Amino acid sequence: MRSGDVRRAAEVLLEAERSVTARGPITAQWPDLDLPSAYTVQYEALQQRLHRGETLIGVKLGLTSRAKQIRMGIDSPSLAWLTDAMVLPAGVPLPREKLIHPRAEPEIVFVMGERLAGPGVTAATALAAVERVYGGVEIIDSRYRDFKFTLADAVADNSSSGLFVLGPVGRSPDGMDLLHEACLLEVDGQITDSATGAAVQGHPAEALALAANSLGARGLAIEAGAVVLTGGMTDAVHVKPGARVAAHFSTLGTVTIAGG
Ligand code: OOG
Ligand code: MG
């Protein structure tokens, strides 16, 4: 893709977000949008977010569980950026006027104590760089109509980033059993889904290592203090107006989302 096209593709996606309007996939407009150019578009959109005053606070993995991969029909994980504008404080209802078609998904979240950069990062070295582990809920909001996209479309769109809520309990990873950390997903009083940390790449630390190694290959890193969303443990659920979605983690507390 030519640099003018990269800038233009980033702009149309940011404009869809700003105007809260779903659009068709950008691969229809730019058929040569392969995965590397999609990451270039994503990085350009990040630069535009930073230019308008947002602060980079971390990264998010996407499509790290079978449940998510099957739903989206895509079998490989993705990486995207988190800025301070994507933080939804606990207890604040969803700002619906800013969202197209929000869906909620429970995630295990790391806050880094040390900088981490590939190559050669293993799950063990990745986990050793983590300061705190939280439960969280990500509110994804694809800019594409009906969440219909190829992996390249989704990557360019910052992996459907919307908002995220951090849970109430931050634990040291020492002595935590992340493989068995469970989450029950509740929608309007009914438990609709459940998963454990094993759903996320076999172990959430594997997802963290994957992020560090992929970023390292591009000359980038996960900085100390960064927030890392390791990817939806279960399929995402629609958040209808007036709905109440809760993610109950076994040792990381409960995150509740009010549909607004
Ligand atoms: C892509 C974003 C995926 C996750 O945790 O799997 C994601 C999508 O499903 O729209 O954030
Ligand atoms: Mg997610």
C-alpha cells in the first residue's frame, strides 16, 4: 500500500468511530491490504490518536481463544493498541452515544512491572515481568457492519477496540493459578457462558509472550506499566440498552457493565 493510502485508510476508520457509523470492510476499497499493511494502518491510526491528545497505555490481544476464533471465522490472534480514551471506570454505564454495536467479553488483564520485548520471550519470562493480574471486561465495537471482516480489516481497525473496564482485584502473579482462573459470564441474571484461563492460548502468559515476540519482530516492546488485555476468554455478548452484563472471576472479583 502507498503511504497516502495508509493514511487515508486510517482516517476513514477513525472517522467511522468518531461518527459512530458502521461501514463496509476496507479490503473492498484497498484489495492489496495484506496483514503487514493492516498493521501499518493500525499504527498510523495510533499516531493520529496520540496527535489528538490520547496517551498510549498498553496493548490488547484479540482472537486468542477458540470461542472467539470460531465466532469470527479467523484462526489467528491479533494485536492492537490501548489508549487512555478506552478506559471505562468501573460502575460507569456504557456511553451508548459513542458506540455502534457494543459487545462485552471477559478477559484476563496484566499490568506490567517490567518492559518486555521479543524475540525469545517464553510464558515463564513473560509472567515474571508482570506486576499485577486483574479480571476485566472489554467492550469491543467494530467499525464494520455486523462485525463482518477479514483479519486484515480487523487489524487495521485496531481489533475492534472500544472500551475496557478493569476489575476490583489486582493480584501478584506469584502463586496464582491462571490456568484454572475461571470466569462466569452473566447476562441479565442468567449465566450464559464460562471459561478458564486455559482458553486463552493454553495459558494467558502464552498470549503475553506472543504479544512481546510479535512486537519485538517489529522493533516494538511492551513497556513497564503497560496494561495488556490477553483476549476474550469466551465469545463476546451483545450489550443491549438497559442490559446488565457481569463477569464473575474465581479470584479476581466481579466486573459489572450497565448497558446504558
Ligand atoms: C476482534 C477483536 C477481538 C478479542 O479479545 O478476541 C478481541 C473482534 O472480535 O471483533 O478483542
Ligand atoms: Mg478483546
